[in-house]
Amino acid sequence: MQRVVVLGTGGTIAGVAQAGMAEGRYQAGVLPVDALLAGRRLPEGWQASAEQVVAIDSKDLTWAHWQALAAALARHLAEPDVGGVVVTHGTDTVEETACLLDVLHDQRRPVVLTAAMRPATAADADGPANLEQALAAVASLAAAGLGGIWVAVHGRLWRARDVRKAHSHAIDAFDGGGAAPAALWDEAGGWQAAENWGARAEQPPLWHWLARQTPPRVACVFSHADADGWLVHAALAASQPDAPLKGLVVACTGHGTVHEALEAALKDAQAQGVTIWRSTRVARGGVMPADDAPWPATGGLTVGQTRVALTLQLLAPPQRPDVLAYLMAG
Ligand code: ASP
């Protein structure tokens, strides 16, 4: 018997509509993970245990929450009978958590994040099916000898670096920004690997390293019509010696272009020691690196994922000298 550990962090999957709340309203992160797991179908040959790590609305996620999740993953993945882990999470920032964990994980056993768009108390709640699909994904990945970080929602299994919330309220809310899912759910046959199902090479884990890190200040700024760089100059003026601005992610127009006025301000920031990375505000296609571009582009990573990657790069994680290259490869 192998064991899958289900780590609860909150989110709509654990959301509850309480008496007196207006139609369609609910509170995220209320139901304990044991309650989510009760009655769920387990893959054959697997048993499950659960731990509540945090219970939050993932829009309020902090670095300390990530440290708690990393510590829990380190603890459980050290157990020899644990074949994989499921993390129940809010949809709002699951792409950022997946990206962070992808850099930290040793890639040996599967860790599958899942979420839901409808609260657990909704008549048509999607959480139970998503959780069962995530449990099945752990079993399928483990059987195929694949580790790594994945996100299973609404019948699709995504690689960590591709996944993003792409619809604000539809039940089918996630896509890959143009990238295909790694596997598709078939009600009769379980997970069917798509052509590019694949996984990274094994690495030393960085869970304990994260526990010792204080994140540098990294902010995001949009390029848009009539931009003038005011926000960048305001951030530079407000930067304090004890928590200086260290990084800026630009949500660029199109394939990585920046308004000339904003670009001038970003060059001022760079001259003051701020590292600039480029993502795009466009939903699909990403920004591919170009030799003549002023700042690195982060491929298909979303703006939020780019912020995670830049934060980690600035912390210079051991054994991952180039976080961006690491995330974009594999
Ligand atoms: N605000 C919720 C969260 O991210 C949304 C959800 O889970 O769908 O925790």
C-alpha cells in the first residue's frame, strides 16, 4: 500500500456559504481538509492521510504560508510510504504556488495541486471531482515513475510552469497560456497522457532552504497606453534601506514591448540596482527571449509566476543557478 498525503491550504474548494450571506457569496478556506477527503474515491492500492497546513483565501497568501507548506512537504515526502502529495489550494494564486514548488522540489515524487471554482456547499460543487482527479493523478504519475509539480483541475493536468487562471468565474477556469495540458481526464480510463507528458530531472530539494529566506521586495508594473513611469519613480522614492526595491516585473504589451516612457523609468530603476524581468499582459503565447532585448523575458510564465521566479533568483538558491532557465526547461 502506498500513501497519498492531502495537504489543505484553504481556497474555494474548502469554501462555505454561510447563513445570511447574499446569493453566490461564500467564505473560502473554511472546511477542514479531512472533510474534503471524506468519502472521496481513492486510487486502487493507495491509502490517504491529511494535514491542514493553513486555511486561507489564496488571494491573501504570504511568504510565511509558503514556508509552512514547504515545511509540510519536506516532512511528508521524507516518509518512505508516501508515494505522492495532493495540495488543496485556492484558484487565485495556485499558479504562483505551483511555480514556487517547482523550483524547490527534488522532482522525485508527484505533488499535485488542485482547486475549485465553486464552494463545497454549492449543489454543483466541482471540488470533489477535482480532488478525486488529483488523487488519481498522483497514482498515475507515480505508476509512470514521474515526480514533479502538477495542477489537476476540471479534467486537465497541467505542468506547473504552464498553468494559469484564465477565467474569473467559469468552472473551466484554467489554461496553459497556449501550452497543451500534460494529460486529459477520461471518466472511464482515468488520466490519458498527452503527447508532451514529461518531467524534470531529479534535484536536491530546497524546502529547508526556503525556511531561512526573507523575500526581497519585488513588485509588478503594467505597460499601457499613456504610461509615464510615475509609479516606478514613486517606488524608487519610497524604497527603504531595510527593505529596498530589488526587482520589478513588467507586464509588457504584446511580445514583450514596453512604452518608451515606462522604459526610461525602468532604466533609472536598473541604474539603482533593481533587476527587471519581462512578462506579458497578453493571455497566450508568452514572451520568448531575444538577444537585443533590454531585460530577460520569462517565456510562458505569467506575471505572478515571473514575480515568484525573480524573487527566488534574487535569493540565489543553491543548486539552481539560473531559476528562469530551470523553469523554462524540462
Ligand atoms: N479566492 C479564492 C482563493 O483563491 C478563489 C478560489 O479558490 O477559487 O482562495
